[in-house]
Amino acid sequence: MMFSDEGVGVHLCRLVEQKYAFSSPEHTVTFVDGGTLAERLIPIIVEYDYLIVLDCVDASDGIIGDVYFFDFENVPNTISWQGSAHEIEMLQTLKMMDMVGDRPPTKIVGIIPEVVSDTTLKMTPSVIKGSLVMEKTLLKHLGELGFSYEQINDLDIQSVADSSCKEDRWS
């Protein structure tokens, strides 16, 4: 389970999967809640031709709630991926995949979190607002890749986070 702002990537992944129906004449899209699995995702990631990671990042030039969209091959110098331990693990996982040539082209949609706490699922207003920018960025990029979409549910990220607490996803 992902707590507070740290879970924004997982919750956004679930939100977009539940909120929209995607179609493309050439491609398929799969949403994978990787949680904190990091290197255990390698066998899953290598099966795909393209990867978009939704996660927390840290940036020396940003403030809480700022959203960054970049190629993994060209990580801005200001990004340090220090939001929590699992971001560092994801960064290391992608670098390990590079060493053996298995990483597909990768884009990152990242946000600077405010609260990383194991006592609440409530996300902060700055990160909730930023998650809307992340959602729009993801949808725009998927459109550029040839996907069309329609909204099929009216959901918000906090309600998705709240419902994830009620689900026993790991048993």
C-alpha cells in the first residue's frame, strides 16, 4: 500500500485505467501498478516496446506539486529521484535494464511530493492539484502516440487512494 503523496504514481495509474477507455488501430496500452516492486518489474517491462513511469521525483529547481515530463535518456540535471527509497530503486532498476540492453524507450511523468508518511492515505492539496497536470500530460502523450480515449467514469485521485486502502491487493 502506498501512503500519502508517495502513492501518487500508483493512484494515478489506477485512476487513468478506471477513468478512461483507450483505443488505437496500431497499439495497446497496459496499466501496471508496480508499487514498490522495482527490480521485480524487469520481466514485465521487457515485454513492452515503450514505458511510461508515473512517480515521485525531487528537483532542485521545483516546489511541491511541480510536474516534470522527460525522457529517461535525458533526465534533467535538477532531478534527483530522492522522494523516497522506492524511487531510487526504480531508477536503479531502469539503469540495470540499460546495462543489458533490455529497457524500452522510457518517459517519466514525475511530481515533487510534500508528505511521505505511513500514517495516512490522504494526499496534500498541492500534489492532488499536480496530479491533474500529470493526468493531462499522460493523456496528451498517449494521444501523440496514436491513442484516442473517452472518459468512462468520473473519479478523482483521492477517491482512488481511499479505495485502495479498502482493497486487499497483496493477499
